[in-house]
Amino acid sequence: MKYIFLAAVLLFVNSFAFSQKNIDYINTEVKKVEVQLNKKGEHLQLSNTQKDKLYTLFEDKYKRVDLFLLKDLSKSEISKGMTKIEEEFRPKIESILNLEQRLAFQKKRKTQASSK
């Protein structure tokens, strides 16, 4: 009986830790989008509806990344795979933004890419 209880407690703690990591990732990603847009002006702030959609999208992205990282891959394969996931989700993120936000977001991405 003790072992069953211990297993249940460990399972709960593990799922809680996973959930917390997931929430932290999602919050960080949404905040990055907000910061990029706010640097271009107050008029580009995200609406609550946009934030909700982004939270859902980043939750999906987190799951994809997490499943991908469970595979036993080399560093170059991980890099290629993460780039592929990023490229897959970028248009989805941009589709949530209005035209002005999208243009500011794309401009910021181009600036980051050229500085690398």
C-alpha cells in the first residue's frame, strides 16, 4: 500500500513539474512577442483575444518541442529540427497578429537574423 501511495505522489509531483515548466515556457514566449511589439509603439499591443490564441499556439509548440527533444539525436539534428519547428510556427504566430503588428514582428525577426 505504501508503494502505491508513493508511486501516486511521485506521478503527481512529476506532472506538476511538467505543467509548471510548460506554463513558464508559454508565458515567456507570449512575453517575447509582446516586448517585440511594444518596442515599436503602444498601438501595437496584443489584445486579450490575441494573447489567448498565442497561449494555445505556444502550448502546442511546447508539446512538439518536448516530444522532439525526447529523441536521441545529435546536436546538428536537434538544431535542424528546432529550426524546422520554429519555421512551422512562425506563420501561425503571424496569422494571429494584425497587419501593423505582423510587419513590426517580421521587421524585428529580420533584424535578429541579420545580426547573427
